[in-house]
Amino acid sequence: MVAKSRTYHDPLHGAIVLDCRDPIEALIIQLIDTPEFQRLRRIRQLGVAGLTFHGAESSRFTHSLGVMAIARRAFDHVVQGHPNLAPYRAAVLCGGLLHDIGHGPFSHTCEDIFGSQHEHWTLRILAESLPVRQLLDGHDPQLLHQLEQIYTKQHPIPLVWQLVSSQLDCDRLDYLMRDSYFTGASYGRLDLDRILMALNYDPDSQQLVVANKGLAAIEHYLIVRYFMYAQIYNHAKNIAATWQLGQAFQRARELYRAGQILADETVSAWLAGNCDHLPLEHYLAADDGVFFYHLQRWQDHSDPVLADLCRRFVNRNLFKATEVSAIAPAQQTELLQMLHHKLEQIGFVPGYYSTICQTSSSGYTLYQRGIKLLTPQGLQEISERSPLVKTLTQPLNRTWLVYPAEFPVSPLLAPLLNP
Amino acid sequence: MVAKSRTYHDPLHGAIVLDCRDPIEALIIQLIDTPEFQRLRRIRQLGVAGLTFHGAESSRFTHSLGVMAIARRAFDHVVQGHPNLAPYRAAVLCGGLLHDIGHGPFSHTCEDIFGSQHEHWTLRILAESLPVRQLLDGHDPQLLHQLEQIYTKQHPIPLVWQLVSSQLDCDRLDYLMRDSYFTGASYGRLDLDRILMALNYDPDSQQLVVANKGLAAIEHYLIVRYFMYAQIYNHAKNIAATWQLGQAFQRARELYRAGQILADETVSAWLAGNCDHLPLEHYLAADDGVFFYHLQRWQDHSDPVLADLCRRFVNRNLFKATEVSAIAPAQQTELLQMLHHKLEQIGFVPGYYSTICQTSSSGYTLYQRGIKLLTPQGLQEISERSPLVKTLTQPLNRTWLVYPAEFPVSPLLAPLLNP
Amino acid sequence: MVAKSRTYHDPLHGAIVLDCRDPIEALIIQLIDTPEFQRLRRIRQLGVAGLTFHGAESSRFTHSLGVMAIARRAFDHVVQGHPNLAPYRAAVLCGGLLHDIGHGPFSHTCEDIFGSQHEHWTLRILAESLPVRQLLDGHDPQLLHQLEQIYTKQHPIPLVWQLVSSQLDCDRLDYLMRDSYFTGASYGRLDLDRILMALNYDPDSQQLVVANKGLAAIEHYLIVRYFMYAQIYNHAKNIAATWQLGQAFQRARELYRAGQILADETVSAWLAGNCDHLPLEHYLAADDGVFFYHLQRWQDHSDPVLADLCRRFVNRNLFKATEVSAIAPAQQTELLQMLHHKLEQIGFVPGYYSTICQTSSSGYTLYQRGIKLLTPQGLQEISERSPLVKTLTQPLNRTWLVYPAEFPVSPLLAPLLNP
Amino acid sequence: MVAKSRTYHDPLHGAIVLDCRDPIEALIIQLIDTPEFQRLRRIRQLGVAGLTFHGAESSRFTHSLGVMAIARRAFDHVVQGHPNLAPYRAAVLCGGLLHDIGHGPFSHTCEDIFGSQHEHWTLRILAESLPVRQLLDGHDPQLLHQLEQIYTKQHPIPLVWQLVSSQLDCDRLDYLMRDSYFTGASYGRLDLDRILMALNYDPDSQQLVVANKGLAAIEHYLIVRYFMYAQIYNHAKNIAATWQLGQAFQRARELYRAGQILADETVSAWLAGNCDHLPLEHYLAADDGVFFYHLQRWQDHSDPVLADLCRRFVNRNLFKATEVSAIAPAQQTELLQMLHHKLEQIGFVPGYYSTICQTSSSGYTLYQRGIKLLTPQGLQEISERSPLVKTLTQPLNRTWLVYPAEFPVSPLLAPLLNP
């Protein structure tokens, strides 16, 4: 008996049923079954945030299924009123499903250290990885090209890439809901029904637009995004943990160049050089687990800095981050110098143990064409209609001092914060 | 500034606040911070079930926090009416928190293959692992002994171990709620308020008992357990995946004995012999990630059986399990022989690729003293009061045929299932 | 601008969108807008249960929308595989929407006292009430007849009436979910996705059947029903309140016959005689509010029994119900006599203040063809497949002693309960 | 057997357990049982909003329990750090429970028409209604005075009244959560744990303040409030329904003065004159049901305006409200005149059928001392710290044109909206 459908029971979206007799949904099933997509099970959606919010343990695999499910609902809703969009269904669903397939171990942290870019790798994997490529070509020889147009935001119908990656895309909708669900932050409860019902297509500009009456639902979504950044993604502990992990890999990289570290071929290839030229197999062989395994091994490395950084990370002995935005930049520099000096005195190699770093988040930007409302007077930029959204365009810039939790930084900070 | 409390935001229990000025809760915080407890972040609560239910990605760390939180609520509720129990608070809270600390990689799967027992290791870690032992002894020199009494169900006050490990314990309450939340199975929604309010202490027998009016809440909890086993834990795909993983380690073990496999010291120590005599450090150095890493490496092993089993597992190319309970045992054996024969013909080493296995679950057993209702007529076994619970005591035994998904087993099965 | 759709935001089902361009859904909208259907806003789903569970304040209007929404999902799911059922869509949706339109004030309580039957009135309203009748006939002259076949379970395609009224119908699915949501009883959380996905049509018997793999979801639904009856619908306080309300109307009826009570024409018509011969307008003019208003007025009636019963009910000074199932029937009668005697001594008219009554609920009956599983061996009655369902077929019979809460009944009861 | 506790199972707050042995909680139980408090079961929390959002059917009784439950959690949290506040527990809990006891039928709608004020009546009921007064005095002769200080915001400890009625009070916390839960609007999901944990007491100013780290939780709460007003409370249909109801009572009042209407004594007393001088018994005898009953009766009144307004309201044939904020005030007046003229031509008495009205809501005002953050630099007004809150202080003023739904207003509006 051949199965007629495959069902994924999702805590957020309920039963996600894929119909095997629909060629597009059959393709989705086959893509999910590729080793390349299964690899996303081994890359966490929120990187190291699970060290701060213990529930944040879910993977990009789970998230990617969710994005596809939302993209399907959104597209099938819009296409009802605009049947001429129907030919783009495969591109939108695959675009949603595969949008994270290029993510490497510890996602953004490793991108910073190793100079890899997941967008670049998404395109390479689609084009060069046989199991994926053959499925795409087998369905439609133009599909790969369309996906490239989506990921580079050059698809002739902007709606097609906007559903996958824009200020109001299915990626964000899923991760805000999902991260909120798993971290237990009530902030992120979106009104997905109202949002999806408000989505529409503007035949003139060929863009994704929002019906006027959906304004509040979209405002709410942007607010949620702001809160999730402020409270979860940019939480002080998360900033510290992320930087700390980066330092461990940074040190490993330096030791590798000096020929003083052992790693398997995959990790060696990453440590060796510019990641964008890695052989595809080494990129695909890497995941959070492979890298974390090396950190575990390096806990006993002879280099005291590497060993210490790895032990701290593995055992969740996290650095601390304190906001110092209120201190003038010049004084911040002085503060860091003083701190480095003190850390050095007690035996630390200070650059690996302390830094000043910045986070900047805004709930909304005009980047990627913003979000357009369909009003009786024509398309209107949402930030011009909504004082709340206007407020969210002001980026929230914060400066953080990162240092070992056991180091008494208060005596240094107190006179600066309360002069 | 010293923190006054530490808060864990839990998706199920809301804010779990630990009060640093309460010596017991301060101890809990310190225990959470030990490397031994942090290691539970790297062991999944549901082993390989995430391959079947994509949301099932949470760890024993997360679960253990939840058990402690429920144990605290339950104990603090019971102690209100029985203040003489107050001295056991530390034992109950630590007992709940640490009950899973002895779990090894892939929990029960590896226990079967390597002959380790997490209960044994829990006791060893508490007694022998310095950071944990010192914290326990520092709080109260009798605490370790009390925990041993809890885990061996020999504590003089049965309620103390019953809250941690019995037919109605905080472990089960948390995992049913949590697994349901993360897999999206609505079945597992417990009425925790009603259950906890019904818990009481019987001064005569010193047991945990249930107030008469809590009958329905407890019936419901036992039903939920039955459903979670039937639908989630014993799902056909999960049975197949678990067996398949075991086979890979089984093969690795044999190759190790033949000197034909490479592994790091930790995994080597596991492969080498009886796990209950492992040095503590090698037990603690093992986790899901370390073992999974080896499976990833062994995908390229020269032994075709090992390499194939590992590739299948890593890429989630899962075996299939079909229920054959309806077939008479003698015919089951014949069936397996026939299947083995056919698999051999097409080049498989059949023992690694196919088996008949059994699952047995009952929603309720009298084991561990059962659950007692406090009625006007005295204590009464719940299964004697409730026809539903009585029904649940009948174990659900099921027999499964496991085989590679690509193998057409229907022609063999059809005549047996529909004679 | 003509609206393209109408949306009801439902706390359980999310956005229920009705498409104005679909003739059936347009009909649904018009039926909702009739005074007959709007009247259901003034009849509570759970009668007086709100006096016991304060959240249980929702109306049959709300519930009826939900039934229609589930019926639509269920029907549209089944019809996908059986397009020949499509002509029955209007009947199923209207059948679901209108199934409660015949309910009178305080539903079942008043049915007992006044001898009305909501099933009878549903048929009368559809046939005789112009606004409804014209809409039905305008859509399809056969529709009324089909609805009659549904409500009398004589539709030639059993599936059509089974979706509306059977052991597994959309009515029960909605009210279990809804009552659970509003009372805060976690028991009632159904896995609607899994249930609806399991529904199917058996072309041979033309019945609604359940796919084999949906067994657990259906078992769970039946268990939920059992719990909701045991815990909510048959709660002791609810039994007492229901009986107490009936007594007030009983007394009013007697006073009416004696010409000793004032009421408006509608209530007078009800008090006067056999309700099944009421003029339609008086049936439709009655609702919970109209009847409750009279209870409020009668608080000052010169008849002390009526005045007292009304005051107690209005101010929620409820009778008490104590389970006496453990007492032998002969002793129950004695007990009631003794109680009546004592009540009389202190000035009560005992028959209005105390009774012995029975409740009987079973989670499942074979009535209305039961529920059929579609197995490889053909249709199978679910209770023969599931020991849990089998257990649920045993009715739970309970006997209750009802009496004024201020009366000390313990001295009478204690020797009988603990002889 | 005397009960040790009473439990209310609440869909939002879970089990609300009141301890009978705690004198304050025993008082709460007795207050709940008074006819005055039970009367709140018959006044809907959201007035006529159930006509727009069908789930909005819950009562002020339900809400008042919730406010008390939150007030208890909030107070018991704050008092932990400030034990000197303990003497005010009874005042805060009773203050929360009874804050709505003075509400009349259809709350704000009837206040506008009849000139009653629920705040005035709350004070009168506490002081003059025997059952309540005796309970308060019996507990503590000073309690009534303290409650008066709370409701007039003159309590010497501002925190005591701020918990009950301020920009961040338990009233708002409960109704936002509850209205969101029952209407199905995801907007209103508050993070109650985080909010309550952030509440604190400032010993200097004796005010309720918010810990610095609670900023986001409070921002979120204020945003939620903004959304609930924009989407639910000020929904166009709700504005129309509210005005329409007022018009019916307005007309009834005029007919009463002309001696042309029948009503029972209670409603007559309301229709007769200034409601603030009503005898207490007539105030307490009035509720939504009593007034709605009269609307039902008046459907057959000989005055065609009253009869028509009542029939429309009873059958939910609602007026329509269209936003005309974009039109200049002078033109609005013209528009209304034109509309009145046209309505008159076709036989309407225009003043009862059409109006221009305004709504104004701001998410936050400085009124009632605002909300103060406790920062290292001292107390700080939240709107000065948060750009989002600052934005919310700008009131959202909207102007609406209300008219019968069947009247084609578009031809009048179109040229003004799109000149």
C-alpha cells in the first residue's frame, strides 16, 4: 500500500498533512527526506540560547517544516484571489522549506568566526548537492533558478520572494511563534489567522501587501518581534554565551594555524581557512554536534586558554554581560583597558575573556521594501500609518561589557554608572 | 549585588523561582550548576523519538528542572497539613532534581546494548562525583543517605520516595505534560492543579495517598499515560528507530572486540566491556552527542554493515515496524526466518536488519505499592475503585516485525494477516 | 462594497470564515442572522452549570457556530475521497448549525418540567418559522426534508445524520472542547486534528467510519466525554441546582393552575399546559432570561414556598447533593422519609426541598449504531476492539440525596454510610 | 464536616483556592456568597460586545473573582519583601473582589443614559447593603473605611489603592487576559508571571513600583491594552451596538415621562429620574437580564420608534459604524445633516437612527500617577524610559458615523473620503 499522505504533528501548527498525490507536496516530502535536510535536525534554531532559556532546544529542521506550512497557507490564501500566481506554488513552498538549508554549525556564531555565510551555502547546496538538485530538476528544470531568484530577492514577482524573506515573511512568523512556545515567553503569541487573512497581492506592483483591516495584526507582529529581540535573542546571558563560544573557536583557529591542535578532517577544513571555499562535503558534514564534540575534547588540550574556554562552555560556566550603554564611548574604552589590565594581573589572557560589544535591533526597517498597506488611497508604507511601527524603526542600540562571572567588575563599573 | 533569586522560565510551569536565601533552594541552584547536572542538557528526554515526532527535541535537563518544580509544589502542599514532614524537603527536592542524573547516552537504548543501568549510575554519581557529593554533604551529612533511600525505595517514610518514583510521581507528571507539549499531542494535557490538590499523606502508613475527590484527576492521569505510550513512546517508527540504533552499536561493539574499529577513549571504554564497571569519568564524558558523533564517523567505516547502519540512522532512513500481534507465535518465527532468508539473498546480513520484538505497556500496575485512595472506609487501591484503572492494568502487548523500509514485506505478510 | 466573506473569531476554532460567494456558506450567514438563531444567544449551553463552574457562561449560539465549523471541516475532509457525497454539503452544514435551534429556556430542566422536547421544536421551527423556512426553501426545496431526515436519523445516507447526531458527531466534539475551555477543565482537550483526519466514509454501508489508525484518538474522545460527565455535567452542585430550579417552576405551575400567579403571556402559556402544543411564537419568545426574570419577580410572591425557592435560586443559595449510591434502595427510601419528616417539623414543605434522584452516564453506548472502525477485516464495532471503550459502556449510575444546604444531614447519613 | 477550603476552577488562573481557616479568605468566601455579589453573575463584563465577538459572554462575577486572585498573588509577592504591609491584605483582597459591585445593567451604556455612576454605587452598596456591611464590620470595623479610601484613591499607602485601580492594577490585568481568552484574540496573552514578579513597593513614596528588569513585561502589558481597545472594545460593530442600545433606553425614558410606557417598579424607578438617588433595592434589583427583558416586551410597543429599536437590538439587526475621522469636522456635521434629511424622507425619526460619535483611547496616560520604574537612579516615569510607552500616550481619537445597516451611506461618503 502506498501512503496517500504524510503527516507531521506540529505543536504549533497542528497536523501538517502533505498530500502524496500532489506533485508539489510529493516533492516536499522527498526533499525532507534528503540527508541535506535531515542535517538540519542537528543545528539548533537558537544556537546557544538554550543555555539561557532551557526550553530553547529545538532545531532548524522543526522550524523549516513550520515555515513551509505557513508559506503554504499564506500562498494558498493569496492565490484564491489571484489564480495567475498558481505556477509559483512550488517555488514558494520549496523556498520556505529550504531557506535554512545552508546554515552551518552554531549558525551566526560560526559565520562570524569562520567567515561563512549561510545564504551563500544555501545556493551552493541547492545547485551542487546531488540528492537535492536532482529532485528539483526532476520536478521542473526551472525550479532551481526560481529558488535562486527567491534567495537573492530577484524573482520577477516580488511576492514570491517576499513570502520567504522580507519584513513580513513566513520565516519570521514561524520562528517568533516557535521560539516563544519553547522558551515559554508569552510575548510571542501571534494571531496567525488574522495575519494570514490580511495578506494580499497587489497586481500592479506584484508585491505582497497587507489589507487595511490587517493593520493591527501586523503592528502586533512587529511588536512581538521587538519584544523577542529585547527579551530573548539579545538577553545578556545569550550575548555572553555567544561571544564566549566564538572565542573558543577563535583560539582553536589560531592553534590550528600554529599546528598545535588536533581535529577531524571536517573541523580541520573549517579551521584551516576561508570557509566559503570549503568542499561541499565538509560543509555538510559539520553541525552543532560535530563542533561541540571538539569543544568537549579540547577541554583537555595543553593550551590553557583553549582548555579553559572549552571547559567553561561545556559546563555552562558562562561569562557575564553587563549593559554599559549609559557610559560614554571614550570611558568604555578606558574601562575595557582597565579590565584587561586587571585580568592580566591575575593570569588571564585578557582578549579572550573580556570585550565590549554592541547589539542593535529594530522592530522594523524599511529594508527589503518594508511592508505595504493596501488602502483606499493606494499602497502606503506601514510605518507612515502607524505611530507604533514608526517608533519601532528607531534601532535599539546597546553596549555590553563581557567578562568572567567570577571577576568582581562592580568596583570598576559603579563610579561610571553612578558618577 | 548578590542575587536574591534565580528564575527559570519554563513553558509548562511558568516562572520557576528559586529563593537564594532558602538554604534548600540555594542548594538546588548549586546542584544545577554542577557539570554533572549540566551534562543532562546533552541527553534527550525521548532518545530517538525526535525522529518520529519532530518536536520531541528536549533534554533531560529541562525535564529534571520540571520534576523538581512539581515536587516542590506537591511537597509544600502536603506539608501544610503535616508539618512534621518538613525535615524531608531537601531530600524530596534534590531527589526530584537529580533522579535522571545517571542517564547515559541514548538512555534506554544504550542500557540494553551496553548493560548499564541509570539507577546504578545515579547512586554512583551522587556518592563519587566530587562537586555533587560536596554540595550534598555540605548541606546535611545525612542527605546523601536519604537520597539513596529514595532511589532504592527504602526511605522509612514511603511518601518521600513515592513523590520521586512511584505510580504517581513527579517524574511521570512532568514528562507526560512535557512530552505532550513538545510533540503536540493534546492527549497529555494533565490537570496538574487538581492532581496536586488531591495529594495527601496518610500518617498511619506514612504513604502518599489521594483524596477521594481526586479520583477522576488520577484516573485521567493514568489514561493520559496509557495514550502517551500507545501513541508516542511505542509508535511503530520509534520502535524501529530505537532497534536500528541498537544494532549499530551492537555491530560497533563486535568490531571493537575484533580490534577493527576506532573510537575515542570514552567510547572505547563503553565498547570494551561491562559498563557498570566503567570509570566514572568515562561515564560522565558520554552523552548523546559523543555517541552520535561516532555514528557519523563510522558512516565511512570499511565494515559495510556498520557503515550502512550508521548512514541510515544519521540520515533518518529508518527501518519500518509493522504490527504482527495478530499472527500466531509459531508463524511469527517462520515469517522472520523467511524474511531473513530473503534479505540474505539480496546481500543483507539479516540479523542486523530484521527482528521480531515486543512492547508491553500498561497504564497502571500494582508495582511500587500502586496508588491508594483515602476513602471514608480507609485506604483503598485505586484499581479496585475505578473500572477504568482496572482496565488499564491489563498490559497491552504488541509484537512488531522490523525490517528495512525499502524491502517489500507485504507479500509475506498479507497471507498471514488476511488468511 | 459587498463583503466577500464573514469571519467569526472563535476561541477554539480560530477564524471561522464564511465565503459569501459560496451559495451554501451564504445561506449559513443568512440563517445565523435570523431572529430564531439569534435567540440562541439567550440560552446557555450548560443551563445552570455556571452556578457551579463560574466560567460556564457561554450560549448555544456560540456552540452552534462551532458545530457548523467542525461539520464543515469533517465533511470537506470526507468528501475529498468521496466526491459523490458533495450534494449533501448544505444538509450537513445546516444540520450542524441548526441542531439546537429548538432548545427552550434552561434546556433540559424545562423539558422535564414542561414536557417540551427540543427535537420536536427544532422540526417545528424549521418547518413553520417563516424566516428560516424561506431561506431553506430558497436554497433548495429539498433541504428542509433532508434536515428532517437528519434530525430523525432517517437520512438514506447514514453518514449525513451521523455527522450531526451520533456517538461521534460534531455536536459532541464542539461541546466537549468548548465546555472544557470555558470551565477550565483540562480534561476536555481533544485532538481534533487527529479525530477529523480519522473520519471516513464506508461506501458499502454508507456510514461514517473511523480509520483503524484513528482508534486512539477516538478512545481519547470517549474518555474525555466520560470525564466531562463525571466531573462537570454530573457534579453534585449542578445536580442540586438543576433540581432546585425545576422545583421552582413546578411550584409556579401549580400556583398557575390555582390561578394564584402572575406571569406575562409567554410564561403563562408555558405554565398553562402541554408545551408541545404551544403556539410557535410563545415558544420562540421564551429564553433563559425571560424565565429567570419571572423567578426574580416571584421572590416577593405571597406563596412562601415559591418565594423561598426563587430567592434561593436567584441568590445562588443552592441545595446540596450527597451521593448515597452506597446505601441500599430500601434504606434510601427510609432515609428520604425520615428527612422529609424532619424538614416538615421545622416548617418546610418537604417535597420541594428534598429528593432522591439518579444520574446515569456512560461514556459510550451502542445506541445510534455506535462507532465503526474500518479495519483490514472490515467494519468493527469500536467497543469490541478497545478494552477501554468496553469499560466505558458500563453505565455509571449514581444516586443522590438532595436537601437544603443548611440542614444537618450528616447525623442521618453517617450511620448508613459507615454502619 | 466543615470544609477546609473552597476552590474555584478558573480557565485563566487555574485552581483559585480559598483557605477557610484564614480569616481574610473566609471573609472573601462570605462576601462572594452575598446576593449583592451574586448579582454580578447577571451583568456581562463586556456589555453588548458579545454581539460582535460571540465568545464575549462572561460576567463581572467571573472577572471579579479573577481580580481578587491576581490581587492576592500580587500582594503576597510584594509583602514578602515588605512585611509591614501585611495589615493591608484584607483591604487589598476585598478591594479587588468588590471593585465592580456597583455596576448596573449594561454598565457604561446605562451610566450614560441614566446618569448613574458605578463608583458611587460601589460605595453605597458597601456602606448601606446589610449583608455586605455586616461582613466587613464583623471582620474589622476599619475595613469599610479602608475600602472607601481605596476606591477614592485616598488610602494613605498609595500601593493599596494602586493594586486595585491604577494604570497597572489587577482589574486591568484580569480583564485583558480574560477578554482575550473569551474573544479568541491572541493579542491579550499577558506574561502574568513576569509582571507580578516585577511589582515592588517603594518605601519612600509608599507607591507600587516596577523593578527595572520588568520594563519589557510592562511595556508588553500596555501594548496589549492598546490592541484590545483598538480591536475589541472600540470595534465598529461594538460602537454601533452600544449606541443603538442607548437610543432604545433614551426613547423609553421619554415615553415614560409622557406616561406612555409600562415597566416593572425597578425599571420604572430607573426611567423616572436621576439614578444616583434611586433606592438601593431598585439599584440592586436591576441587571442586564431585567433590562433586556423590558426591551423584549417593548418590541410590541405602540410607539414605532421604540418597538423598532427594540426589535433591532433583540434580533441583532445592528446599526453600522463607519470611521469618518478623515473627514473635516465641518463636513462631518454637514454629512450628518444630509443623512438625517434622507432618513427623515424615508420615514425614520433621524435622531434615533444616526449620529456622529467619537472614541478616544490611549494605551497609557499619566493619570493616576502613571507607572514608576525603580531604577538605580531612583523612580522614573515609564513613559520617559520607553519610546513605545511614549507613543502610547498619544490618544487614538476616532470619529464614527452610525446609521442603519440597510441604508446606503456609500454615495454620501464616497465623495468625502476620496475627494
